[in-house]
Amino acid sequence: MDGPWTSTRPAATTGDEEASGDAGAPRAAPLQPSSPPEHRGPDSRAPSEDWPTDDARTSTSSTSSLNCSSPESDEDVFSEDGQTSKEKPGKRGLLRKTKSWKTFFTVVHWTFRRSNSWVQLAGHEGNFRFSEAGHILKRFSLNESRCLQQLMSDVLRPYVPAYYGVEERDSEQFIQMEDLLMGLSSPCIMDCKMGIRTYLEEEVTKSKQQSTFRKDLYQKMCKVDPKAPNEEEHRRGGVTKLRYMQWRETMSSTASLGFRIEGITMENGTVHRDFKHTKTREQIIRTLGRFTDGCMETLKGYWIRLQAIKEALMQSQFFKSHELIGSSLLFIHEQKGRVNIWMIDFGKTTGLPEGQSLRHDLAWVEGNREDGYLLGLDNLLSLFSETMARQAALTPASGQD
């Protein structure tokens, strides 16, 4: 999923807590912790500059919503004149104009539908509608529909939302898919954007063909880092789209680690959304510690699920034959022990010409189409392992008290 988070939370929940799944596909079983850890390291949870708190919001109403920010959308970068919908007249447009790096790149809605269900909506604002319990409707994309359909017969099926075909509502087409938050009352959620780049090669080609120096992108770059533009860019007062896209990926851990944290929602509804400068291993370890509350069983559950996803990816024909850009891993757990990770967002996933394949663990060079997905996955596995090691080192000291 892309970027920002919007959450709504009811005052109370009742009813069946079992998660829904696709009856026709094998689903990964949730991890059931044997017992909570005796000690949860204060260092992994201590407030720090690495954990954004100034943008946190909490909602206790079933009808209120919270918006989260993220690096600006492709609309900002790929508009030809630098004008976007954020700059349209009106109070909402004016509000968006005042916030650098704060646009609706994507939105996640949690809406309380029934006494025992939550509906997860992931994507651009307005792209989703409700369906019957256990399903959601996402605005139709031929590319994503094809991907999900292919994935239903691939070894990756247990790790993606179940696909139920295309449905028409009010003369509009929607993809019907599994609601990944069905039956969860107070989940903690983390969205990680995978890969070493979030733009397609065709977007690079287009940018080179239209290599104009954009003043609006120059201003955005300078606002984040006045030293980022080079001498020529300062002289021109502008940067090209390609230069800006590549610079933007270096601001987070995308370019260096092959993934970045887009947003986190905690059990109590608090939303953390500004991770655009979270890029070092140390920052991410601290973030993982706080996201899991230092619970060893939760950390272990995520590591096991990541390893299972990696093993499936290595066997997947779909993975070998597709370039995954803008796809995310959605981490979900509850304090009672349910742990899961899902591969989501395939709108920019593109198939390769017949006979070609990707390794997904190579650096990107224009023309090789490598996305670095496995580089990011390996780094996530390593970071979860290190977070567990630090937690384990703290546990014996607690047992001696």
C-alpha cells in the first residue's frame, strides 16, 4: 500500500474474532505465542527522534478519520506543469498546499462495518467501496486485475489477498478482493514499500524525453535539503523529473536497503506517518522494537512469515516474470498473538517479454528492469533478526530480578 494511513476505530467491538480467508486457497496459520516475554526492552520502546510523534493522531469514533502523510505522489512529479489537484481552489486545496511532502499518495481506511468486522481499504483516496463481509472493492485496474488473477494459481497465493473477480457498481468496474482486516478488533499495522525504486523504467524514459527543469520540484528538494541541488540546478532554479525521482529515493531507506516504512498504526489507533527520513539500520531496529512492543513472539512470527514468503518467491513463476514496482508488504498483528504479512498493491507490477526473467537481487541499471525486491526482503529478515537478538540479550537480566 502506498503511504499515508487513515484510520477509524469504534468505541468497542464484539462478536467473532476469527479472521476470514479464501476457502479455496491454503492460508498461512497465525502464530500463537506460548507466553509473553518476561521482559520487554525499554530501549526498543523508548521515545526517540526516530519514531515520529508530532504527526500521531488517535481516533475513538467509528465515524472519524485520520489522514497520514507520505512523500508526495506521482501526480506531483509527473504533472507536466507542476500544477496538481492539491493546488485547486478551495479550502482543502489550500490546506494541502501548505504542507510539503504531505499529500494523499495513498490512503488506508479502517471503517467499522459491523459489530465484528473491519474493512481494510488500501490505495488512492476514493478508490474503494464496501462489499459483503470479508470482501472489499477496489477501483478496477487492468494491470492489477491480471496480476491477482495470475497469483491465484501461483505458489504466492497464500501470501496475497484472495481475488474474487470483477464487479460493476454504478457503471464503474471494481476488483473484488479479500478484506485482510476482517475479524481483527485492535490490530497493529505497518506498511513497507518494497524495492530499490518506486518508479517504472518507462517513467524514466518519458522523463528523459521531457527533460525540462521544474521549479516546483526544485523548491520541494530545497525545502528538504537546500544542499541537494547541484550548481547547475541552483543556477537554473529547477531540477528534472528524473533527477528528482532518483534523489527522492535516497531520502529514505529505499535506495540503500531496498524497502522503506510508509506508515504504522498502533493498537490504540495512534498513527505514525512521517518516516521519510528513516533510513539507517539503527533507526529501523528501534522502529521495529516499538511497533512490536518488544514482544519476542511477535518478532519471531514476523521473521518466520518473511522467510516463508521468500521461499515462495524463489519458486514463483509470477515473481520471476514480473517487475514489482510500488508493491508493499503489509504487517499485521494483535497483542493476543495473531501475526501475518501480506503482499499487496500490484497496480505498477508489469510482466516481462516472454522468455525474460529477473533476479530481484541486483542493483538497478537502466534497461535491466531489476527492482531489488529480494534485497529489501533480505534486509528486513536481517533487521528482524537483529531486533530479536537485542531483545533476547535484555531478557536474562529481567529474570534475575
